[in-house]
Amino acid sequence: MSEIKVSVIVPVYNAEKYIEQTLQALIKQTLKEIEIIVINDGSTDHSDAIIKKIAKQSDKVIYVNRENRGVGPTRNEGMAMAKGEYIGFCDSDDIPNKNMYEKMYKAAKEEDADVAVCDENIIKNNIVTNRNHKKLKETVYIKDINSFFEDYYFTKKYENHVWDKIFKRDIIIKNNIKFGDLKRITGEDTFFSITIIPYCKKIIFLEDKLYNYMVRPNSIMNTYNPQKMEKTIRFMEEVKKFEEERKLEGNFLYFLTGYLYNLAIASSKEAIKNNAFKEMKNDIEIMLNSLIVSEYANQLIKINVFKERKKQLFCKLLGKLIVKKKKKSIYTLLRIKYYI
């Protein structure tokens, strides 16, 4: 095979129902200079046998089978093996369009972009649930990190997940950018997606819907997890630690401030949907006992991360209540926010 243009990393855990369809979609990509790094993360079903069969049929597939470590460490292992000019990620139950990586690579090369981002189809019960285009074609020069987060992360143009992106491998390797570990934190993909930003100069957005994200029954993303709050706060601490160790002070000010708002809203939303009101109160208690939550609650009061006036006012009120440790008032405020 000629020089690899894109390495696609596929972590697999108990995906016997879907993995063959996913891998066939990757093998049939119109981009020929592609490698598919498949790492079976300790599956206990028939994923191993299915992947071995497919790997024998295509020299594009590089297969690793080992004990379970989690999706973050699995992706890190794949990145260390990758030879492509760019690195992409595909979940083991999703389906990329056949021209996804050719289009992404071509756009990235034309603009000499560090990251390329495409739009996606969200598919549930074989029905596309997002009809409108979320992204427009755009080239973004990153001059101020906080402005980027304000304009692109919190407007959901540049999202947490990695399967809609390809990243320049040299930036990842040179700056030792890695995924977090879900055994310690939430958002292992968010950690990767945002910590690479200070090292990027240009990102290109494509309006093409090139990735098909399949919403599966009993998805962990759609259920309430009462242990999530502690891991999410640890995620904030890890980002802050990254900022300090890399001497990037202030680069993640807007991200962490806005993330605190999103944390409060998202955790209360899932708790209320699941009638987990006792757990919601426990989550608020955990927040109020956290130093990093207190630090960025003060920032919620001082700076405007979001552009909408109503959201700005809500953030200032939420920040004040957290700083003053008004547990009952926070509980009431978040419930009101959910129902209006």
C-alpha cells in the first residue's frame, strides 16, 4: 500500500451485531490510502471471530485483540500505531458514508487544516432524526482560544465527539494529546477534542453529512448515572491540570466556565427525566463541595461565555447561588429551568 493518508481507529467492545457492517463501510471507502486500526477491547461476545474473518479479507485492516481497558486507552493505543497523515475515529456500531474520508482528507489538504469537521446524520429506528444542516462550510483561523470556544464549541459547531473529525497526526504526536480514561473521568473524547485546540491554527468545517450515528437501545448516553457527577468534576480538574502543566494559563477559561453551566443543566435534566430527585440533590451537594466548581462559579458571575442575554443572566444567578452554597435554591432553579 502507498503512503497512508488517513488512519481510522475503531475501538470495539461487544459489538457483534454491528461491527461487520461498520468495517465493510470502512473497507469500501473511496479513499484508497487508508488503514483501519481495529482494537478489540476485551469483548466477551463473538466480536473477535467476526473481526478476524474480515481482517483476513482485507490488508487495510490492522487488528489487535487484548484485555479490557476502556475506550480512551484503546484510542490512545490506536494513535500510537497509526501511520496516516491524519487520524480519524469511528465507533463500532456506526456507518461512515463511502466517500467520507476522501472528502475530509481532500478538504483538509486543500486548506492545510489541522482538523476537518463534517456534519452527521443521527439515525434512530432507521429514521434520520436531524433533517437540517448543523454545520456550514467554513474555514476558521484560531487566533484566540477563548473566542473559539465561545463561537464554535458552545454553539455546537465543534462538538465533543471525535467521529465527525480527522486530526493531523503530527500535532497529536508532537504535543502528546491523548484521550482521558472513562474509569476516572467523563468525556474522554471531549478531553481530546478540546486539549488539541491550543495547538491548532486552522479548522475546516464541511456541511456534508458524511457520518451516520446510530442511536442504539439502552445507550449509556441516554440513561442517568448517579456516579457521573464526581467523574465530571474530575474531568474539569484534569483540564485545569493540563492547562497548568502545559503553561496554557487562561486558554480554557471560557471552556471550563461554560462547561460548569452545561454540567449543572445536563445532570439535572437527566435526573429529572429519570425521577431521580434524591440523586439530583446529592449531585448538587457534590458540586458545592468542589473547589474547582467554586472557582468557575465565580467566573460565571464575571464573564459572559454565552451570547444569549437570558442565558447570561441565568449563569450569573447560578454562579451566585453556587458561591453562596444555596443548595435548595439551586435545586429549585434547575427544576424551573427544566420545565420552562
